Amino acid sequence: MIRNRYKRRLSANERTLLLVDALYPPIVNQFVLEGEGVLDKARWQEAASIAAAANPGMRVVLKGFSGLSTWVDSGKAPPVREINGSSWDGLSPEGAPFLYDRLDAYQGPTVEILLIHGDPLRVMFRSLHASVDGRGQLYFLKDVFRVLNGKAPAGSDSTLTDYQFAKRFNKGFRVRFPDEHIAPTGKACGNESGVIWRRIRLEGKYPNILQQVCILTAREARRQGEGIVRFGIPVDMRLHDRKIKSTGNLVFGVTVEVSPETTVSALEKDILKKIQEKEDLKIFRGEELYRYLPLSLMKWGYKRVMEKRHQTGRYNITAYFSNIGYVQLAPLQGAGFKTNRFFPIPPYVEALPFFGSLTSYGDPEKGYFQELVITLPRKLATDGRFDGIVKRLKEELENFREGT
């Protein structure tokens, strides 16, 4: 008999993520650790079981109907799977079909760990975004390594939803912008569905990397023509209450506009000001009603909106950029495996014209590294457009490396 079983109400934001996952799967968080040594499945499975018991949000499945649904601890540990990744270079999705495997909200698992054999060895943490956010996955990842090294997991038990958390701090409503933003690639071409991604790996330190990427991406958008450029910056709600220990979805964000005259300094101040004023905790007016709309109606509406955006070349945002920040690699070793590189792959959201994740790692002895992974719809990547943007971003960002 399970006592005090972990339960968390399904939020409107999570239901939207479930909707998108049903239409264009998978909507998942994926963190990749590249390294060396050995991959001992038995030890990883044991560690995953212990860490998940301390973080029951990593074992949830969805129970109930519509807006009354609840995430409930299944009691089942995230599985550990062994994968042949010898044909994957880690720079794009080519040669890695397992990156598109679905995670089932209703049957589970909603979280899994992949041990990917190849050169280099890789470990991947995957989670259904509707049940876990990126920070939550990173929290669990670190707990798994604590267990692998004979330490107790830190654990988490908060059942707050994003809506409940936000309403504690801010009663205001955020602006819902119309579909007026230009895409970095220009308009869609063709009917190919799906999302593709590319990884940019940079050596050295890059001050204000998030702001630099926004300004450079705005420049790319304006290569396609005139228009409004705004970026969504996800913000971890946990910043506003450090006592909260949660693996659930606790991320809203702020929106910033970038004009041709916007500077790095001005953009940095704008983002910080919005976070200090808790604009990231504002909700959309009527947001909770989405929890109760019939899923069939939501699917119909979402598909129509997405098709119109691709046809007109105007979107509700130019891009999203999620900055994981600096990650210490030294603690990320155990069971004979040592992490040398780390990068996150953003969720595959086909309605977004551009979605990037950033992270950095390193030390004075081995040097510092910056990772940037960008996803976008395949119909926006045609005719070499995506590869051209990746090439220019890499070249231009290298000009901003510390010490150059």
C-alpha cells in the first residue's frame, strides 16, 4: 500500500504541452552527456530507482479526465535502456532515431535514461515536457549521480503547479501578442513535417551569450525583410522561492523586443528588470479555462493556427531561447562513466519558428565551452537556410569570445 502518494494537478500549460505532443510528438526534454569509461546498466537502473523514489515527480502518470486530470506517482522507476549510437555524431538528429521515441503520459514511463554505446559514450536523460521541465530534469540528473557516488539524493516533494506558484507572487496578466513576428529563416517552403536541429559547439567563455544570440538572431530575421522581432526567454520560477524543491513544470518567462538599435547592455537590463518585477510570473487572462476545453477542439484550433503561421510567415514569437547556464561536470561521473561534454536538445515544437537551448561548462585546466542547440520546423530549413544560419551564428559568436 502506497501512503501519501505524490499527486499534482494538471495545469493549463501542461495540458497544452500534452496537446502538442499528441499532434506532433514527441515534446520531450533531452539532456546529453558525452564521456568515456563504461556504461553499467545494472548500476544505472539502481541509481535511477533510488533517485526517482526521492523525486516522485519523475515517476508520474496522468490519471483522470480532461481538466480534472492529476499527475500521480506510479511507483515505477524510470527505465534505463541501452542503445546502439555508433552512427550518431551528436551534432544533429541524423543516425539517432531514438531521439524521436515517444513517452506516454497515461501508461508511462514519462522519464527514461538511455545508455548510448558509441564513440564517445553518451548518457541521455529524457522526460515528457508536460510532466517535467528542464530544471526539474537537471535536478533529477544530479540526484542520479549522487546515488552513483554513494550519496543520498537531495530529493523533491513540491506539488505546486506553475499557475499556483505564479499566483502567489503576481496577480497581473501578461500581454498576448498577435502573430506579427518574422522568423529568422523567412517563410515556410514545402509540406515536410517534423523538426530538425543543429548543435553549435564553441570554445572559450562568452559573456552575455544569451543577449548576443538574441541580437544575432534578430539580424538573421531582418535579412528576410522588415518586421517585428521579439524573443521569449523562459524563466525558472524557483528563482523566486529557493525553498521550493520540485521537478514539475515551474517555468513561464519574459518577452523582449529587439530592434536594429538594441544593444547587448540594454537587452540585459531589460531582461533583468522584467524578472525583478516578476513579469515572468504573470499569466494569460483566461488561461485556466484551457484546462476544460475539449481536446478535439484544441487540436483543431492548434492545427489551424500553425498552418496559418507557416502560410503567412508571421508567428506569435520570433524565437525562444532557454539558457541552462553553467553546469559543473566534475560531479557528473560515476559507475565507471565520466562526463566530458554536456548539451540540451530543445523540445521539438513545430509551431515555433526557432527554439534554442544554451549551456556552458569547463574549467581553467581543460578550457571552457559553450553549447548552443537550435531546433526549427523542417519546412523552415529548406534550401540550405538552416545550415547557413548555423554557420553565420557560429562565426559571429566567435568574435565575442572573451579575450579575442
